[in-house]
Amino acid sequence: MNISYMFLRKNKLVFINSLTFLACSMFFLSCNQNQPASATTIAPIQNQQTKPTSATTITSIQNQQVKPAEIKINTKKESVETDAINNTIIPNYAKNTIAGILIDAWQCIEGQEILVQDLTTSYADNIKCSVSIVFNSDKLVVQTTGIPNHDLESGFGCCASEQNREWSLPLNPLAVESNNYSMAPKRGPVAVAVNGAAIYGPEEGPGGDAVALHYGKFIEDRQPIQLGICGGHSGPGGEYHYHYDANCIHWHPDTSAGESANDYSIDKLDSKNHSPVIGFAFDGYPIYGFFGFDTYGNVREMTSSYRLNDGANGYNGSDDYTYEKGLGDLDQCNGHFGATPDFPNGIYHYHSTIKSGSGDMGFPYFVYCYYGIPDESNYSEGQGMGPAGGLPSSNRPPPRPPRRR
Ligand SMILES: [Zn+2]
Ligand SMILES: [Zn+2]
């Protein structure tokens, strides 16, 4: 019943769109010259068509057995509304939500925007990180330029440019049964970092594991890919995004000692304490950095539970890995339920991983599936980014020579 309706609705949309297109072709001149309003009429239809996932969201919510979130929210941070976030008043109903409790995690908020240098270019880029936050009835809406709060390297996708991104995160994540987890996109955005930059899935345009490639595990003969500082680079449309790490969001070079963003490395991170929040998955659950609490409450680097298949090297992306329960600390989605400094009573959360329990690559690096129901409006479709995997290689900007350090 639901599915038929969905198809019907889809066909209807396609039909309406074709009709509009036909009308526009026939009356092209009058449309453009005398009726500028027709452009506005077309736009919403196009937007609707580019969001086929919304119907899927409804279907999956109806079909899935939603269990209440297993979260005991700690209310000790009640002082949070006395506002780290300028001009953001947390409504009462949102104060004890995950987004409300973690409101201080956001960087680049008003008054804290940072001008950032793209180290791939030799000129002053004048690109700025900026994040603004609005609560609506059940979502946290994040508007951002997509520029991180640290200097970056665009790499071959040069160059990072300010985006006009809007991310929507559920205030109260709804956990689903494990057999109903929805897969995160393997390519394109899967989460948003607390500085407003995008977090992408593990695969790059040609389908290889971008991180395994970066670590020289295989030769990419389809399209040159290069990751920069902190596991990020720029893609089609100039959108900066992370494929792994992202922990430098909370690492700041000691400029008085002559340090710069180039000096960032994973071994400079604080491994003695639990990592702070580095982002939010599209289901609303937080993503913490590398270091978390093990089952004994000791801090150590969290490991993923995917094993590289025999003879594989990441060339085939996700197809080269198999989930093995218990191999590392985390589950198939790359998260676990447990205490964090923000939620001493426990919460489901993801971790950024660079190592697997097998000792190999920490695939999937951030989020592989969603423990809760994701807001699919965040996926690439409809945001002018082309398909989730980025544009075909022929449409990508030409590669630039790597910057020498
Ligand atoms: Zn990428
Ligand atoms: Zn953890």
C-alpha cells in the first residue's frame, strides 16, 4: 500500500515535471521575458523531484519497529542556556535533547568565525568558517559555509569555496532495530562536523577507499585522489569534506612555537582523555574523536570492526571489507552504546576511527550505517552537488600538482 502510493506519487511528480518542461519549451520566450515568476514555479517542482528520499523516509518509519531511544540524558549541564552560542536561545523543549546538551560543541558560531587558508593555493583565500544554528520543533537546523575551523588542503579538488549549506539534525534521535539500520551513503555526506564542514563516506568518485588510497594501500588508476591535512580535501563544487580523522577540529597549532596546521598529526592528539565531539551523524547521534571509554571505563583509541577481505586492498571501496562482530570496539555502524563525558549514564555514539581491531585500516572511519533514523534531506541530492558520489571524473576540475612541503 505504502509502496504503491510512493510509486504513484513519484510518477505523478515526474509527470508534472515533464509537463512543466514541455510548457516551458513551447513558451520559452514568453516564459523568460515576460513571466519571470514561472522560474519560481519551476523551482519547487525541481526541488521535489530531487528529493525522492523523503517518501522513503516515511515508508521506513512506518515499516520499522521504532524503539524508544535508549538514552538517559544527563541534566547536569543546565547552565548551557546561559549561552555559549550567541543569539541562539535554546527552547525549553530542546534543552534536554542531545542537540541541546551538546550545543557548546559547535565551532565557528557568530563572533567565532575564522578566516582559513587553503594551503593548496599560494594566494590569500579569504574563506571563512561560519555556523549558525536554529531550533525548530524537532530538528536542529545548521547553516554553514562548510569551511572548517583550521587551515586546509584542497588537493586535486582545488579549491575549497564557501558553500551555502543547510544541515538538518533530529533533536531526539530515534533508535531502530539493528536489522533495520539504513546504510549511510558510501559517497557524499554522511554527517556534519561541529565546525560546519561535511563528513563524507569512505569512498571517492571512482569507488575506491579514499583513505586506503591515501595510505598507499593500492594504486588508483581511475582518477587521482589526494587527501590533505586532517583527512580532508575539496570535491566537486568546492565542498570541503573529511574522509577520516577530523580530530584537528580540536587541535590548535602553537603558533608562538612556529607551529602551523601543517604540523598536525594524529600522535599530537590528547590520548589520555576521552575525545570531544567532532560531529553529528544525520540521525542526530554524536560522533566523538578517536579516544573513548572501553568496557572498563579506561580511555583508549577506539577501533572499528571491519576486516579487509583476503587479497583485497581497498580498490573496490566498501566491497573490500567485511564486518566481524567483536573484532574491534565498535558495531557495524561504527558506534556503540556507552558513557561519554557529556552523557555519564550512556548514549549511543559513533567514533572517528583510523584503526580496525584487526590492526588494519579503520574503515569505515566515521559512520557506516545509522543507529537512528537519518534525516535524508542531508544527502547530496537536491543540494546542487550531483549524485552522492560526486560528479563523473570527466566533470571534475583538472588536477593540480600536489603542494610540496
Ligand atoms: Zn572526497
Ligand atoms: Zn565511545
